[in-house]
Amino acid sequence: MIIEPGELLAKINSPADLRQLSEDQLLQVCQELRQFIIDNVSIYGGHFGASLGVVEMTVALHYVFNTPYDQLVWDVGHQAYGHKILTGRRDNFHTNRKLNGLSGFPKRKESPYDAFGVGHSSTSISAALGMAVASQYKKEFDRHHIAVIGDGSMTAGMAFEAMNHGGASDADLLIVLNDNCMSIDPNVGALKEYLTDITTSRTYNKVRDEIWNILGKISKFGPNAQQIVAKVESGIKATLLKQSNLFESLNFRYFGPIDGHDVNHLALVLKDLKKIPGPKILHCVTVKGKGFALAEKEQTKWHAPGLFDKVTGEIYKVHHTTPQPPKYQDVFGHTLLELAEKNEKIMGVTPAMPSGSSMNIMMAAMPDRALDVGIAEQHAVTFSAGLATQGLVPFCNIYSSFMQRGYDQVVHDVCLQNLHVVFCLDRAGFAGADGQTHHGSYDIAYMRCIPNMVVSSPMNEQELRNLMYTASQDGMGPFTIRYPRGEGVMPEWRTPLELIEVGKGRVIQEGEEVAILTIGHIGNYAVDVCKNLKMDGLRPGHYDMRFAKPLDAQMLHHIFQKYDKVVTVEDGCLQGGFGSAVLEFMADHGYTAQVKRLGIPDVIVEHGSQMELHRLCGFDPDGIERTVRELMDVAVRV
């Protein structure tokens, strides 16, 4: 089903078409754009609330600025659906997040209007500043550079690093701060309180409006008056807010807060800001989910709700007649609370993903022991290290791809000091439709190379519980547990907690000729493969290694002494991953088996369903079976 755009939206194939419209028509464009997003996401899925909240901002930015010559950088990109629709991708928007379709995030190779590829937070200011400095160097003085960043993304240190640099430059940089008090979950921290103070100060806002009227007339008074007004404006802001303005102290001209849903006023303000050189910030107050009542009311739930009825608001759920396995993240959340109830040393830490990681389960029950530190992965890791120095056992839950942002802290602050921090890496392996910026492809490789680190991955819910229990024991050091997005395999998953010997795998079945070595959930594919092969009288061995570091040396000696053909399977990168670890062991001990490694190849894998991407990379059940049959020189069953 192809969604038909509204009358005006149907004529906009690029921002140049948008700029041909009168300002009086912008409101209708916004209404049509918002409805087009609602219609498409309700049928095809995707992120929802974030893009609805910036419809007016998106229209105003493309209306005022000469994109793509003027560089527009979106932070994270959850909110860029309207941007994509206005920049020539309207008719293909139904392919969003589908295999071989549009990316759910801005992507440079997809469109010249996507000035910078994004997916992780807090990169926009740095990127836009780099572009602005490059334009200065190339003497492109008529070029504008705009970073659109949410108040959630602004909590990351990288945003402040960029502002610290940008404020010391004379680069033509405009930061548009989209302030809706939300990332995926409600924002936390002192910055949120500071922005709230600004937006709720009646006295400040009244005087600010008067100052703004003066600023709008700057051109009539000349440059000297402009300097005077700037000083007066800054002083009044500081006095009325009873503190220095955070952004002004970083040498950014601060404007706002203004209503981020008044498209005509936004356009007027942006036109004025185009004439003011140097670094500046426009503070826009918006509502995530604007225009869809339920999304405004329950913003976390409607961040990415799946398919839904746009009239009733019913979110479609698959109803099963038999018990279904839980999501790994929920097993983590419930098990962490269970462990914390028995062990007063256990703490929970997450960087702005309490619902995404199910840390919210412990946060609800033990708010003083489960902490959301904001979008700040580096801080989350070192904060956890600080807890560990005092004898506590922090479970630091970070998505695998986000963990990359705190890697130096893992090395320097945790592993070098051999501190007892448990890293629970959610979304390990392919993240599905979120695509290349969110795939957890590299964690086995980047964790197993660090001294003192244990690297593990459960094949099912019971193993996840047992690994968490094992990792919580006194005397442990840095410990990584990685698990995928989505459901496990055990409807009855609340099993008794048991200790696992660190570095010890388990035998799923002994076999002949070929050994299949798996790590993590992907081992369930091999179980199905072995069942299929058994129908043809074939019986490969299957071993759930559980640990990429330390490897089960005793088990590997047994395997290489018994089998001369080995298949390793992992949902991580082949370079430096689990299969590489097995090859290293084989070489170090003089074995000469034929080894075939299955995993994520050395390419950037796009978005699609997890099974589609597993199939693309050849480690879906059919790919594993085909590989085993080829090694056993047996024809593939048709």
C-alpha cells in the first residue's frame, strides 16, 4: 500500500520546491507532512514520536536555508523522517528500514541532503563545526552550517567538547537545540533542570521577547548598536536566570526559548539568525509525538511502537496460544533484580536506555541502586569503575554498538585496574532494521583483546541467568556478557541460578567428522541444523563454547584431536572474533584441521531483519547446514 501525500506535499520533490511556496502555505505543508509520517509509520513501522516533534522545525530549516549547499546535520537521526520526505525520498519512504530500502537514519551515500551519517547521539555539533571550519578554509563565506541536537543528546560529553571548541572559533555555526525533555526515556540530570529553568522563567521570557524585537531591528541601527544590544541581552539573561547562561559562557550567542511548533515564527527567526555571524544557539521547545495525542502522552512507548491503528491508537501485537520465550533484555532485567535482592553489593547502571535494556525493572523496585546516567557511555563505564573501587558490583548495561563509545574507559579505567565491573552488552550481533550504526558486530573482537577481561555469550535464557550469577561473585574482575536483540528459546526461563566455571563450554552433542563450535544464541541455529542432518544419517558434533575468552582449552584439545573439520559460528565480526580465537588456539598447539569460519564478513552490512542479514552473511540455519554438508562432501538437501 502506497500512501498518497497531501496536495502541497505531493509537489515537493526537493527543498527548492518548498521554497517556492508562500509563508502562508507552510502550515499546510506541516500538517500534510505530519499526516504522511503517521500514515506510513502506522503501516510500515519505524521511529515515530521524534519525527513528529520536529515537523515545523524541519520545514522551517529547509525553507530558510539553501540545502544541500547549506549543511544541515541531524543528531542521532530518529527525527529525520520529515527531512527525508522533503528531500526527494517521499515516494520511496515506504521502504524505510527494509532490506535494500531507505535507511532509518541520515546516510551520506543515500542523498546529498544527508550531510553527515548518524545513528549514535551527540555527533552533530562536532561534524557541523568541522564543516564550518572547512568552509572558512575554502573561502565559502556564504555557506551556513546547522546542527540539530536534542536536549538528551546534549548530555553527552562530546557535545560540550564541540561547543568548547566552537565557541573559541568564529565559525558560522548554528546549533538548533530541540528541547522536549526526552531522548527515548525521559531525560535526567542537571542540564535538564537548567533547560527547564530557562523555559519556565516567566520574567526571563517576557524580557526575552522584548530583546528579540530589538534584535530583529538590528540592521536599522548598524553594527555598533548590535554590539551594545548583545552585551545588554547577555547581562539581562544572566541576571534574570540568577546564573550565567551556560551557552553564553561557552561564547555561543543564545536565542530563545521559542515555540518549536510555530513554523512561521521559526522561519522568521532563522532568517534573522542567518544574518548574525559566528557561533550561536537557538533553543526550541517542542513536544515529542506532536500531533498524535497518544504519542504526546506516552512518549517512551511511542518512540518506535511498531505497527498500529492510526485511528484508534491500538498497537498491533501478535497473540500466541502457547507460552512464548521472553526477550533477552527482559530476562536480564528480572534476573538483575533477583540477584540484587540477594546481594546488596549489586548496582545497575545504564546510559539513557532504561526501557531499552529493561534496567527500568530494577529502577522501579530499587531506585537508589539502579541509575540512568544520561547519554554518556564514557561516564557510565568510569562511574561503574568508581563504584567497583568501593566494593560494589556494578552491572553496566550498554548496547553493543554504544559500548564502542566508552572503549578507552573499558581499557584504562576498568581492565588496567582489574575492577569488578560486569558489562551486559544488549543488541549484540545484528540489530535488524536499525542498521549499520546499531549492529553489535565488533564486541567479541574488541573485548577479548584486553587483559583481565572475560568475554561470554549465552545460548539461551538459562545460560544468561547463570552467567549473570557467576559474574556477580566475589573475586571476579571485568566480565562481559553479550546477548542479542529479541527473543530467546525458553518459555519456562525462570530456572534456578547455577555457577558456571569461567572458561568452560558445554557439549550439545558428540559427533563424527565435523565439529560445529558456536558461541551465543546463534548456537540454536546449529541445534536445528543437527536435527536436519540426523535425518540423513549425518551426525556432526556441536559444542556451545560460551566463552570467547578464556577459551575452554580442554574442550578444544578434545575437538582438534577428534575432528579434522571444524566450523565456527558467531554473530560477530570474523576479523578478530571467536573464530579467530579458535584458529589462534589451533596454530599455537600445532593442530592442522580444516576450519571454516561463519560470521559477519569485513563489510558494512546494511539494515534488514535479523534473519535476512544472517542469511546474507551465510550463517542462517541453511548457511550453516550448507557449510557442514560441503565439508562432509554430502549433497545439500533440496
